[in-house]
Amino acid sequence: MTAMRESEFPAVTARWVADTLGIERPSAHRRLEELHEDGRVERGKFSSRVVIWWIPEE
């Protein structure tokens, strides 16, 4: 979540997280899914192939 907090963008993709952290996209996606299940991030579909993730307002 640190990378998301420090991002200049209000929402990010798993690819962006992977590139920023230097990890594989599936690993970033799994971590984002875990954060979503814990209620720490939200997700939405930007298009049929692109999911975006963001930290909800506190």
C-alpha cells in the first residue's frame, strides 16, 4: 500500500504496482486481492481488461 499512497495517481493498476515494486504482475495482483479482501483497498473495472485499485477515503 505504500506505493499506492506515494503514487501521484488516485488509482493504479496491478501492472503499475508490479513495475513500481519490481515484481511480477501476478504477485502484485495477488497482493492487491488480499488487501481488497481485508477492506484496505477498493477495486473497479476501468475497461473489460483493466482493473483499477485505490485506497478508500478514511
